[in-house]
Amino acid sequence: MSVGFALVLLAGAAVNENMAAATNATPTEAQTAPATYHSYTQAYHAAQRMHLPMLVILNPGKDARTSLISMEDVQKTHERRNLLQNYVVAVVDTTTPHGQKVYALFGSPQLPMVSVIDNQQATQVYQTSASLYGQMWDQILTSYVNASPAAAPMPAANYCPYCQQQQQQRGY
């Protein structure tokens, strides 16, 4: 048997071994991380494609006196990481030009702000600027995992402004 043929066989065996290891391995943190965007617009379109609700986090700038909501904090537990798989997440820095537009569309709420938009991106079903801790995140993510426009909507003043703008442009 030639050396070249032996290397080909060895390479093939290594590929098969790696494939078997990859299929039997537990998912890494990156594989279980939710779809997260820094652009609300990109998150909106991704949520539409996937028919998932959106978790929107509007953060103040890094120099603000209020603390930011970090995805590392939101994803702290295995349960939350699993729940976040059912959402498209937009973490928006309101000091950027895009972030300022999104912030204005949401009515310039107190920051940081958390909102959940239904799975058809038609209705804002939850919004708060309150400080959130572990159990509150669990409750929010569990409560709105199947959010649809039929879910108990918030009062009309707290609609999803970007959703309404998109619907108007489409002629709904």
C-alpha cells in the first residue's frame, strides 16, 4: 500500500470520527444562543421569516448613569437559554443613529426598556422599563413564548410603532 493511499484512508477515518463526535456532542453555548441582532430592522425581518416573537432591548449608551441590559445576564441560566431559542432578540444601542430612530418609534421610553412583539410582528404584547432580575426574565420569556396578535395586547398607546409603520406601507 502506498503512503498516499494510506493518508487518504487515514484522512477519511479522521473525518468520520470527527463527524461521529460532532453528532454525539452536546451543543455549545454558541449553538444554543438565540438569534440576536443589534439592528431592530434586521431582527424584525428575521422574526417575520421565522414566525417568532421578538424580544426587544433598548439600551442607553455605555456612558449613561443607568445600567445596560446585557445578553450575558439574560442568558445566565440553561432554562433561559432554552426559552430564548423561541425568540428573535434585538439589543439596540439608542445612542447610534439607528438606535435613536428606534427609540423615537417606541415613544422615547425610560431606558433600559424591554419589549416583546408578537410572532407576526403586529402587536407589542409586553413592555417595561423596570429593573428585571432572574425570575422576572423567566416569567416574561415563559409567558410570551407563543405570543400572537390574539394574545392580550397592551393598551393602544403602547403599540409596536415599527410594526404599525410596516403595515401602513404594505397597505393593511
